[in-house]
Amino acid sequence: MSQSLKFKILFECSKQKKLSKYVLPFWLANDCDTLPNEWGKFILRSALKTENEQSLNSGVGYSTKGIETDAQYLDAKEKLRQQPNLDFLLLQPYFDYDTHLTLFKTKDFVFIEAKSDDESKFYFFNDLSSTSLPYWGAELRIFLSLFNQLYQGEFILEVGVDSEKLKIFQVNELTQNDIKNALYEEVLSKALAGNRLINNDSFLQKMKLEYNAYKFRKREEFLDFSDTFNNWVYIFFYFKIFCTTQKLEFGEQSFQAFLSSSGESNTVSRNLKRHLEIGTMTNKASDWNVTSGFNASSEVFIGSGIVEGTVDKSVLVSENLTITEILEFQPKVILTTYNSLLSHPILFCAENEISFVGGLSNLAVSNIKEGDNFSIDFTLKQIIIESS
């Protein structure tokens, strides 16, 4: 068992008094020639030497469930032992759960995908907001409270629940940034799409959000994924205020105008500026892109007034824009095919008042040459490029 990390945390939990009741009994197949008598059905699970070693691939190893006889058990062992890189086989009682939960959790944020009867639903909770949880929510919160006392970090958990019990099948810690960034994007998109606070028109709720946003902006450290999520909630909160005061429809065009206002001196713009700073502070080197809500389908204009000049070192012309590119070139103007409106590169440009035109065609971008003259009217959303 020295190479596979698939069940490492599960084994540790089984030895903890507070958590052991959430772990099903287990036996190593090498030490168990026949099925234990006191249980009915079993599942035989495999752990590969490569699982959880370099990436989050802990679902690669096969399992056989519904084992009821010694003959079935021996047959399952023989078949599963044919897998390349097998480290060991784990025998457990089969838990016939009602709902399977996949959890992504940090210190203060939990996102849940719940599957039952071929139907998937999404839930989340943190210190700011929560979706309404089903019958298993109370027991899950108790388990996570105990788990957090022993484990710090970011984890993926596989859990089964029925009307009486909650059992953990697997726990894997997330340590690689590329995996975490991919999860961040997916989780943010789904959680924001279902967040009631963004669309809540209650006066008291607005006052509470405004006060929480004020306290949030005064902080100096933002360490948990929950901070990233809350920051997006506050950005959309001020966006809704912007749309109301400017009498604009909530959508991609008005969001461009909202980002373009970050350099203005009014209260909403100053607050937006701070939340954009926090957003880039928490994801300095990653190219995250939130796909929830809306994406620009055409040209994107982030800036103000009329900007004219010549294409030189201060102008970044790019087809596949990345935050690394922006940090390296430090441009004053960006002309690109990139148009993912709810993304790190575009929010970074708004924060730093970099004039941005995105969604240009590949042909248009490929034809832009050093020395070309350009004129951008951010009010009319027009760009003219003339060859030198």
C-alpha cells in the first residue's frame, strides 16, 4: 500500500474517533480469502499505483459491486488483478445509498453535485449564502465541521447518503494549481448561476450585502476560495446597482459599460475598482474564465472616450490572450480576438484601465502591423485601423 494515495485519507479517518462512524469497514483482499460473515453484499475496489500520484485520477481503478458469495468474490479478485499498475484491492460492505454526493470543499466554501435516479442537482454554502439543502444537509454539515477540525486545505470528497446514514467513499486533497483552476471555473459558474443573493430585491438583503461588501473591501488578505466566490457576488451586486441607476438592461453590453466605468470617481465605480483589484490579487497568474450568466458573442469594448495612436510596443495584438502575456508586455491598448467577458484578462484590463477591444476576427488581428494607425471610439463602440 505504499504507492497508491487513493484511500490514504479514508484510512486516516477510520482511525479518528470523531470520523470513524462515517467510514465503512474495510479489509485488504490479500488478507481476506473469503467474505466476512456478518455482512450481506460487498464491493471490491482497486487502488492503482498511479492514482492520485501526479494528478486527480483517483477514479481510474475499477470496482465490482454486488458481491454476495465467495465464488463471486474470487472471480472479482481475479479480474481486477489484471489491471496494470495495481497496488492493492480493498473489500468493503456495499452501501446502497439513495444519493451520491461529490463535494469540492475549502476551509469556508462547499460545492456539492448530488446524483440520484439519473438526476443531478447542485448545491453550495459558505459564510455569505447557501442554497437550500435536502434532508442530508444537517448531517453533512456535522461531518464537515468534524473534518475541518482535522484537515485544512482543498478537497474532493465522494459521499453516499440515505435517510439514516452518511458514508464517505473517498477523500482526495487538491494540490496542483492546474486542476484547482479548472475546478474553480466550473464551480464559480454553477454556484453564481444559482446564487439567490444576486437576484434578491429585498431592501434588507441589499443593506446586508452592502455592509458585508464594505467589510470585505477593508480586508488585507484573501486566502480561501470562498473569498473569490464572495468577491464575484459583490461585483454582480454593484453591476445590478449600475444597471438600475443607468437604466440599462442586465446583459453583456451593459457589463462592458460597467467595467469601463471602473476609473470614474462615483461610489459604485470606486467599489468596483477595489473588487477588481481583489479579483486579480487572488488569481494573479491564472487565466480563469467564469462561463455563468453571459459571454460576449461579438466585439468587446472596455475603455472610455476616444483613444488614437500608432501600433507600437504599447499596443498588444494577440489572438489567444493570456494574463501572462498582459503582465509581460504591460500594454496600454490591447487588440485581440479574445472576448470572454467574465474572465481574468478582461477584468484585469478594467482594473488597470487598459483600453481593450476584443472579439476581432482572426483575419483582422493577423493583418494588424506595427506602424498602423488606429482610432477607437468607446462610446460608439467603433474601431478603425489604417495601414501605414
